[in-house]
Amino acid sequence: MLNENIRFIRKSFRIPRLINAIKVYLSYFLSLIFRKTIYWGSPPIVMIEPTNICNLKCPLCPTGNNTLKRSKGFMSFDVFKKIIDEIRSTAFMIVLWNQGEPYLNKDFSKMVKYASDRGLFTLVSTNGNIDFEAEEIVNSGLDSMIISLDGTTQETYNKYRVNGELKKIIENVRKLIAARKKLNKRNPLLRWQFLVMKHNEHEIDEIKKIASELEVDNLELKSLQIYSKDDIKNFLPENPKYRRYKVSGDNFELKFGIKNRCRRIWTNAVVNWDGEVAICCFDKDGDFKIGNVQDSSLNKLWKSAAVKKIRQQILTDRKQIPICRNCLEGVKIKLEETKINR
């Protein structure tokens, strides 16, 4: 996405950040070559979870279906500030979501502004079913917003986004577009994300028309993650080109297999709402104990023996780690991208 890449470079490029990123990626590639964990630098991308509470009940989401095991809550601004103050000289971007709806955190726009004012590219994903303060969002400096909307009718949309209201999202998108125009700003770039499922795959042509009418910047079709044989029957699209899996009866596996590599555990650190560090966003219940940023620095934890051990396991036999068997590494999840508002 050209506009987003240009904004990313203009906003977050700093020589020290570039040097750090080179160190991290070089150590990753050397680790792949020698099959031995090497880690230099600090994570250039940090995912921060404002909350793991959500207002929707999406059936394949552990928060929505109430199978998430870790405690629920909201990140305090003080914890957020501590993270940003540490990473501001080395990281390029913060990803502001994980297992909940970010805008349920009352301090969320304040968090975005704090990070944005320090030259960090800010990216959020939202279900759009909240009361948007459109001008506040634009003025916060938010760079990019993914809006999850998977249907052209309330009936279709609500089949997966349970408790969601299609009309409310459409109105929120209109408010954001109007606020950008009023304030003469291009941010946030609006990316409409459409999860392709069995019950909505027939609406793809119609969704492109609506996206164009709303003047969002991009429409992105994304493949669905499933967990059981029932999900094949209930949610997986009929058209194989919209799937990330090979299916045989009740069995399914990722199309491209499981390679012994994972770029994200070198480049993308994850901090949950309570300050606990996770090895990645697929460690949804925090089963791998790394430590808490309230007690230590993120950089120190990201280089700890606990993370080093996991990296080494990934380099030697990644499929032995249960959460890696259904992850996004090496998987094309963005099926199609249409630029709407150029």
C-alpha cells in the first residue's frame, strides 16, 4: 500500500532505528543459515494490547467465545508510557491490538497520541462497533486503521460479528472520512478488512462497490483461521482460492506446511495489557512465561534465556510447538487488495 509506506517512511525513519532494524534482520538471517539463535538489537515492531476485552462475540475468537484463559483488563497509561519511552529510539512501529477491542480502553486515543508524538507509526485494528470521536481519532495522529467488516447486510455481518451492528460501522467510517476532510488530513489511512467466509463469499463484488462509495483507502480480503472440523463446515469458504488450508474430509492443514523459521519472534515483540510479554500474538493465553515490563525492560526480556530457548526450538523443529501449527508464518493471508481512494 503505497500511501501507507510513504507515510511510514516520512514519520518514523530515523538513522538509529534503521541501524537497529539492520542488526535484528541480520541476526535473523544468520540464525537461519547456522541454525543457531543469534539476536542483536531490539524489536523494531512492538505489538501492545490495550485490552483483551471485546464488545462482540465472534465465534472463532478466544475472547469472543470466552475460551481465553488469562485474566482480563485494560492497560494503564503508565505501563504504556513506560514501554514507549523505552522503545522510542529503536522501534519504527507499534501495533495496537491483540485479543480485544482497543477503543474500549478509555485512554486509547491518549496512548496513540503519546506514541505518535514520538515519531512511531501507529496501527490499530477495530471492529468499529464503538462510539467514535472522529476528530479526536484524527488528531491523535493515528496513522493506519483496519476496520473489520465482513458483510453487506446485517444478517450476513452478524453471523460472525455477533452483537455487531453494520449500520454503526458504516456511520463511523463516514464520520472518519468527514473528519479527515474537515481537518485537511490524510490520516488515519482506512483499510476495510473483509474476512472471506462461507456465508459471505458471494458478497465480494458488492463489498467492493460499498467500499468505493464510502471512500475508504483500501479494501483487503483476508483468509480465515479455523480450529476444528466444525469450522470447516460452518465457516470455511467453498472456493479453495479463499482458503489458507488444504482440506481432506474432516482434516485440514496449512497449504504451505510448517517451516523451521519465524521472523516475528526476532522482529515483533508482544506486550499484553498487564505488561506480560508473550512470544507472539498466537500465544493467546500467555503459556510461555517471559516476564513483565513492569519489573524489567522489554529489551532485556526479549533477549532472555526463555525467548532464546523458543527461538532455538523454532530453528530446529518448529512443529513441536503447538501454537506454531496454525500460525501465519509463511502463509499468504491477504487474498486481494484493492486501492479505493488514491
